[in-house]
Amino acid sequence: MTEAYITAPQSARLQQEGAQAAPWPRIILIYLIGVFGMLVVSIAVPALGGIAAEFHPRSPAIIGWVMSIPALAAALASLLIGAMVDRIGDRPVMIAGAALVALAGAGVMMAGGLATLLAWRVVGGLGYVCMVVGAVAMILRLTQGRQRVAALTLWSTVIPASFIVSGLYGALVGPHVGWRMGFGVHAALVAMLGLMARLLLPAREGGARASRLDGLGAVLRSGGTYQLGLCFAAAAFVQTGLVATLPRLLGATTGVDEAVVHSFTLPAMAANIAGAALFGVAYGRGARAAVLGFGAVGLVLGCGAGLVLLRTGLAGAVLLDCGMMVGLGILVGMWALLPLVAPSPASMGATSGMVTQITLLGVLFGPPAAFASLGLGSRGLLAFFLVGGVLSLLGYPVWRRRAA
């Protein structure tokens, strides 16, 4: 059963605050802050070729770190940043994160060597986690009931939305302006969003706060936090691994050029967003999370097996890819369940930080595991999808819970 950690007076007060303080334009602004925070990682995708051509790294793995090292920094710092949110508030941490991201983007833009560039990318990763953990905590603070489910469902789409933005930039603008300009434009836009957050988003007004590290300790002892985080990590494991290896997989099974396969990113990410929206709508109308979760895992495993075993041609492969992304979107849409695993209202920041930190482990390990599986042939890829699907089921105890 769900922990009853909100008293009746607190619930009435929170509902009143949510009704008064959460117009949808504010939620959309918080969402945009999340998307452009996540762009710290995805803006590197269209820039990797230009960076490699300019700096000539000794190993291709170094170029891989240009993309992944912000996620590594975020994975190591998310829990502590979440505890900081509980102590000093979501808005100041979010604004500080925007400042760090803008500074890091400018630093990357002016970097004269790979070592300097990677150092600035670490700074960007720390700023990114401040932005996203603060944003989730603010959504939880400003919303209640169905609006909270809708807002968290929208939030769950920040990763695919950021890849859509970076993909469009890379296709339409990047080739004409060079890789440095992408980081510069991103820095300027994040700075603008940070200023808008300072002017338009409400600060926390007193209320419950974590006492020293009490909130952090409660989160560390909460089994539900790990269960939900591992479910998200499994979805991220499969999603990032599939995106990384799909060009080679389809190149081998259909003979399609890898450049053509990259064009599938946009419809696949749109399908991912649709899956998250499907969860939010269905759950908000009373559907059981466990039913949606098992359906999503079945869709992921079925489409994964189809990609590996069936020779459907290009059109069939695109449909299977999109079908899998719908299933993964449903699983990621379960961000709406985050309030069910928080030990108390005062530990929402640490809870979102912990879940984010666990989720990013899937982002880190998904691509290398997928490439290793690809080298083992069809059995290896089937094992990769099976591992991701089984690990997703670790969220089942949380799926069974009911909102208070």
C-alpha cells in the first residue's frame, strides 16, 4: 500500500497551493528547462563528427566520452543534488544549474583542446542534473492530482524531445555553422530560460524541509525508490542501446545505408513520446499501472524479437522500431508514480535525484552492452532485449501501489 505521509491539513494546503500556483504556462516553462537541460547530452550528437575532425583523438572512445561524460557526472551527483534541493529549494538549484550549463556551453565553444572540452562537459553535466532534479521537485511542489500525473507524464518525454531538437538542429543548421556554434546557441538559450525561471517561477515558501541529511537517509532506505529507478534504468538501457546499434543491425538485415537509418530517429522519438502520453492519459483515467507496465514490457520484447528474427524489410523494421519505442515510452511515462515512493514531502528532491541517478546507469551501460550483444549475433541481441525487459519488471511492486 502507499505510504500515508501527507496529513489531511497538509493535503488541503497542497491542493490549494497547486490550484493557485500551477498554471500550465509555468509547467511548460519547467518542461522546456528540462528539455534544454537534457540537451547537454544530446546536442553533442550532431557535433561529434566535427570535433573528431578538428582534434583527431588517439582513440574513437574519446569522442564517445564527449557525449557520455555529462551523463556520468550527473549519475554520480544526482542524489546529493536532490538532497540540496530539499535543503535550499528547487528554484535556486535549478537556476544555478542553468548558469553552469550556460558557462559550460561557452567553455566548450571556445575550447582549444579535447582535455579542456571534456572538462567543460563535466561542468555541463553537473549543471544538467541541477536543472532536471530541481525541475522535477518543482513540478511535484506545484501540482496535485490529475494535473500532477499529466505534468509528470509530460516531463517523462524530455529525453526524446531533446533528441528531436538536436536531430533537427543537426540536419537543418549544424552543417552550415559548424559544431562550436551549436554549443554556443544552446548556452544562450539555457541562460535565457534560467532568467525566465528567476522571473516567472515561484520560490518555495517555507513548508517542510529535510533536517540535515534525514531526508537523504530516508530515501536511501526506501525500497520503492530503487525499484522505480531500476525500471527506468532498464528502459533507458534498451532505448539507448537500440538507438546506438540500430543502424548496424538494419544495415546487416536489410542492406539499408546507415545514414538512412539515422533518419528514423525522429519518428521513433515521436513514438516514444506517444507512449509516455498514453500512460499518462490511461493512468489519469484510472487504468492500473501494472496492466500498462506488463503490456509495455510485452511490446518491447515482441518488437525486439521481430527486429532480430524477422526479415520484414525497411518499412516493417521502422514499424517494429516505433512499436518498441511506444512500449519504452509507457515505462518511462511512469515518472507519474514518483510521489508514491517518496518517504515524505520534504524528501521529494532527494527522491527524484536518486531515481535520476539510477536511471542514468541505464544510459551509460546501454550502448556498450548493445554493441557487445550485436557482436554475438541474433542470440546476443535477443538476450539484450530480454535482460532489459526482465529488469523493467523490478518496478512491479511500485506499479501495484495506489495513489492516496
